[in-house]
Amino acid sequence: MKAFFIERYGKQNAMIGDMPDPAVGAHDVLIQVHATSVNPLDSKIKTGDFKLILPYTFPLVLGNDLAGVVIRTGAAVERFKPGDEVYARPPEARIGTFAEMIAVDENALALKPSNLDMAQAASIPLAALTAWQALVETAQLKKGQKVLIHAGSGGVGTLAIQLAKHLGAFVATTTSTANVQWVKALGADVVIDYTHQDFAHELRNFDVVLHSLGTALLEKSLKVLKPGGQLISLSGPPTAQFAQAQGLSWVLGQVMRLLSSGIRRKARKQGVNYAFLFMRANGTQLQKITSLIETGVIKPVIDRSFPFESIAEALRYVEQGRSRGKVTVTIR
């Protein structure tokens, strides 16, 4: 099969070439990939940013989102059959959606929303699961609560705004001048234009902050939270609890405890909770997201689409950090 892969970590080392067809285990579903999408995570994996916590072997096919059609199933698979249209974020240990085929554990899969085409569906899994696990699972966001979602025009932000409004929350977000009216149309109640406004001066008494930016803004985010509030970070620093959940070594757990000690200490001083979220594959949650998509509660937001042969260009575009919503790649 054709795939986009790396043979070592680095910035300029990815290529399209031939790779062996995937092996299909008893609980696996072999999928013909029709579309995928590009996430900042793909670039971080490519350059080795996660090599301590995700020890991949080479050659490594990149890619963390897919929509496609089931080709065949493993002997123990019960919920899917050949011909089913599905979508998924594969488990982090078995990524590889930048390819013509991939084998995915059935527990990570869901049937594709019937009202989306393949490219639209491929834009959803990683970003929507991140938003769900942050707002529904971790924050347990309730009607009437206030949430600040940083980077509201990004892939996660666009879906998190829609999900938070569905949950009945008051939503504030940050973005640049060009996107202010655009994110308001997604449902944001208050939009902070970071080019000439400081969110830490404008916002107070929030229940939740969903953070995906740098360390300086992480600490500033504490200022907008009320006592008992929650600061949930997608960009770190990771915690010892995360290391334990990932099954990492005791040494790495202590390293992560040290890395997060500063922000945890400042959070405790203010009476708020800090949590690091590294989203995980979950077909059951994705099926719930499918229901929200099919009823029109959540709509995909796509900036642009690239053909498979231009996937390196798509990665470079996402690395600029200026895309509105998701960037998709059509494979078939």
C-alpha cells in the first residue's frame, strides 16, 4: 500500500512510499482509508516530541484521524462488517491513517455520521474526542457554568465551542481579529481578540479553562478561574497521574511530577485543580458524538483539503497555526 511515513525523527524526513499491508488481529477491522485529517500532533510525533511517552518503531506511518470503508474484520469482531462506512482516531500505539489502509481495534471505531462525506467525517475524531474528554469527562461541564476555550478557531476549539454550548455553558474564547465574528457564529458568547485584549483582565469567575497554548498563558489562565475551578491543559506539562495512566516507568512519572510541580503548586494556592489531558481513542464516545452530528448540534469546520500526494504541504500548512478548523487529506 501507499503510505506517508518516516524512518527517523526530524522535520524534513517524511515521504510517500510503499509499505506492507497491515496485519489484522482478531479484534481488528481492516479499513480502506478514504480521507484523513492533519493535526498538530502529527508534526510533534514526526519531530520526536513524544518519543519518551510514545516509543514508536520505524518505519512509522503518521496520521491520527480516518474515515473509510471496512474491507474485512478479525475473527472476534462483532460490531462491524465489510462495507460499513466508519471513522476513528486509532489508539496512539497504532497510528497510521496517512495510508491507503489501516487495521484498527474495533473498540476505537464508530459508524460514520450519515450526513457527512468522508472528508468531513475524517475531520472529527481526534478533535471531537479531545473536546468530549475535556468538557464532558474531565470537567463534567454543567448548564450555566462558564468555560474559557483558548484558540477557538482551531481544530479542537471549533468543536469544543459547539459542544460547550450544547451542554448549556457560557462560552468565552480567544482568537485573532480576523476570526472574531467567525467564532461568535460558532456559538461563543464572549470573544477575546488576543491582538489587543488580555483575557486575564477581561474574564473572571470561570469554572473551566481549556488550554492548548504556551506556558505563559497557562499560568495566566489561573487568574480567570474561581475557587474550585478546573484548568485542563492539552499542551502540558504532563503529570504523574498521566504517566501512571500511560503505564510509563516510575522514573518518567517522577520527571512529569517535577515538570508540572510549578503549575500544580500555583493552582493549589488559588484553590483550583490542574489536569493534563492526552486524549485517547474511544469508539463509544465517538458514537455519542455521531448522534450530536446527525442531529445538527455539532458541525465539522474545514479550512481546506489537500490530495494525498500533497500531504507534506498539508502538514506545513497546519504547522503555521493559522488554519480555521481542520485540514483534511483525500486519499481515495
